[in-house]
Amino acid sequence: MWERRGTLLIFAVVPILALFNVFGQASLTSNANSPTASLSVDSPAHVRSGLMFTAQITVHTAQM
């Protein structure tokens, strides 16, 4: 009886850890500044092969 509960607990732990982003890819933000513009790139630090990811690129200009 306890073996069945232990097995169920093992299978339940994986989704619970995924909810806390234990297995996710943490993003890394890089910034570059100059007197005329600033650039910010937010993307994963490492990507496993075969995975798709998104990157957010933000450019702010100080003058036109």
C-alpha cells in the first residue's frame, strides 16, 4: 500500500517542480547604452537543441 503511494508521490513531484520553474530556461537580459540610444535584449541564456524560444529586443532612441 505504501509502495503505491510512494510511486504516486514520485510522479506528482515532477509537475509541482515544473510549476516553480525548476526545469525552465531562465532568461538573461543584456543592456547596451550610448548617448543616442539604448538596447535591451531579453532571451534565454542557454537553449537546448531543437527547442524554439523567443527573444525580446527593445530599442529606445534619445533623438530622431
